[in-house]
Amino acid sequence: MVNSSGRCTNRCECHGRLRGRLSATCRVFFGLLLVAFFTGCDRAPTPAPAEENKTKHSAGEARLVRLPSDEITRSGVTVEPVGRTSFRTYRTFPGVVRPNENALANITTLVRGRVAEVHADLGQMVKANQLLVVLHSGDLGLAQSAYLKARARRHVAEQAHERAQFLYQEKVIGLAESQRREGEMIGIRAETQEAREGLRLLGMGDKEIGILERTQTIRSQVSIVAPFAGRVIARDLTKGELVETSHKLFTVADLSTVWVVANVSEKDVSYVQRATAVANQPVEVFVTAYPDEVFQGTVSYVGDVLDTATRTMQVRLVLENSKGHLKPEMFATIRVSSEPASDVLVVPEAAVQHDRDRSFVFVQKEPGVFEARTIKMGEKNGTFAEVLEGLQEGEAVVKEGGFTLKSELLKPKD
């Protein structure tokens, strides 16, 4: 029993010591956990690179850039005061040079025939009524023959009518016979007039018809002449070719004036309508072939309907082309300007810097110190930009060398 009790007592003592050790270990473990927790709460989280850059970027709106004088000279930094002036805006649109359709003629033939002679070539300058081509037409010969026969029948019918009237007065024939002869004469006169009109439809004038009546000679040749002075810009015939009345033989154009047809996007329609509301408002035109020359034109037509496929509106200009520099189908650019607005606060476009979705300029606060200031711009014309917010008249902005300041502004800071 003693041994048993002794063993029991020893066993209980061992269990007590084990529980004490476990309790101490747990206290240490939980103590470490608490230390780690509070330490983590006291430590500021490390910002992500994107958030850090974003913080720097947003703070950059009010940051100053300092440059030493030698760096300013080396970078070519120049400043210019902001001022108010008369301001005119411009918009450019693509276009194509076209012949003036009011001085354009597509030459066709009024009678079917075969090409006998060609007297004009592509690119040739022609005068008014100058011979272009001669056709041989069997149809014209038949029409002339029919006219001469109708004239002969008319002459016979008129003589028969005169005899009938005389015989009726002498009571040799009755009234019915006299009226029959008169009816025949009237009918043949109508046939003759119809044959004459047929010759006119085939291109014969009164002078040529008069020659036919006097000479009684059938001529099946058709002479086609230029309707006005101009240049042959298209030719589609060869000698010996049979041509129909629908065949376009030549195109003659007077290129002393030309059109430029431009397409205006839907969003710029109202701008163009306002800018061209003034009669004879000049519009500048540029072509690649003459990069140093500016052509002046006036708007003659502004479309009323948008093209459903391109969502553009057509604008047509008329330009003087006495030197012949502008050729049909040349690509052109038109520049439409607005009416000038007075007392507008402007800044040189070269002074405006861009970073993502904001525009800013560098304002000189003192020598060597520049502030990057966000501005709100209005219209631009390629030289100046309208300032709506962010600047005051007289403030000095950096016109040249802004890229160097921008590089310093956006340089990561340690």
C-alpha cells in the first residue's frame, strides 16, 4: 500500500509540474502574439508603387521646379507674359480639286456614225467652235435625203393646189376636189417641217440646212466642235470607231476657275455654317504640289444633307486658277476661319504641356523658380490657345524649354 501510495504521490507531482510548464509556455506564446499584433498596428503600410506614383502626380499640380541659371540658359527656357488679343480660330478639312461643272462639257454626238477624222487630243487647249472630230453617218444622209424628197413633194402639192384653185374659180372642178388638193398640200408641208426638225435634232443648223436646200447635195459627214474655249481633259475615241449617241467622245473644261469639294465632319457642321455665314468670306486652300503657296477661295455651296455612310457634309469652294496650278483630282486641305473675337486671354500653344488628361503651363514665380499650373483651354488656332481658367493677364509663362521643366517635374523623387 505504501509503495502504491508512494507511486501515486509521485505521479501526481509529475502531472502538476507538467501542467505548470504548459501554462508557462502558453503565456509566453500568447504574449508573443500580442506583441506582434500591436507592432503591426503601429507600423504604416507600405504604399503600392502605383499609389505612390499617383500621390506624387496629384501633388505635382502645385509643385515648384527650380533650375539654376546656367541650366536655364542651356535649355533655352524663355518666358512670355500672358495677354489679351483679337483671337481667330481655324478648322481644317480634307478636299479634292474638281473641274468647275458650270464650265465643263461632255461632248457627244447626236447621230450614230463612224469616226472619220480626229482633230483634238488629250490635254490640248481648244478655242470656241474649234473642230474636234468628224463622223461619217449613214443616218444623217438618209435624213437629208428624206428632207429633200419632202421638199419636192411639197413643191408639187403647192402647184397642184394653185391649179385646183384656178380650175374651181373657172368652175371646171368642184369644191370637194379643190379642198382635197388643199388638204394634200397641208399634209406634205407638215411632213417637210418634220423632216427639217429631224435634221436639227441630228445637229444640222439653219445655215447648213440652207446650203443643203441650195446645193441639193447630201453630205453624210458630221462635224463636232468645241462649245467654248478650254482644255481637253478626257478623250474616248479612235479613228474608224463606230460611236453611238450615248458615247462620250471628249470632255472639255475651262480650268481658269476650279472647285474644291471638302467633307466636313458632323461635329464641325455648326462651326462651318457660322464661319461661312458672311458672304464672300475667304477660305485658305493648300495642296501638296505647292506647299509654300496659299490659294484663296470662296464658299459657293454648303450641303444640307449628311452622307449617311461617312457622316460628313459637303462644302464646295470656287477658286481662281489663272496660272493653271490646280489640277482636277489633286488632294487639297481647306482652312475655314471664324470671325475674330476681341479681348481674349491667350497663351502660346508651344507653352502648353500635357500629362495624361490635364494641360498645364509653367508660370515663373521668380528667377529660376517655376510653378506647374493646370489650366482650362478653349479654342486653339495652331499658334495660340484660349485660356478659360488658371491664368491671369500679365503672368509670365514659359514659351520655350518647357520640356526640360516637365522632365524635372515628373522626375521620381527620393
